[in-house]
Amino acid sequence: MTPMFCLLPEDVTDDEAEKIVAFLGSLTGDVPEVTLPALPVETKATPRPVSEGLPQ
């Protein structure tokens, strides 16, 4: 039994385990390169984030 199955909340059948393995095996390919934007330098005039209007 692999550690992944130890994290599942219940026992899985052999069929379910095969489907999980098949799904994980399909996750192949190159990870795309991500270029992050250059952000402006923070200064004293930089607005601070506010939490009003955000769900609590």
C-alpha cells in the first residue's frame, strides 16, 4: 500500500485504485514556464490592502 492511499478517508476497491493509478499516470508532459511580472518597488506612498468588502 502506498502512502497516498493512507491519506484517503476510506478503503478503496481494486477498481478504484486502478482508476487512480491510471489518472495519475496521465499527468505527464512538460510544466509550462511561468514568467512573473516585475512589480513596482514599495514606497511609503504605496496603498495598503484593505479587508472591507472581502468575505470574513
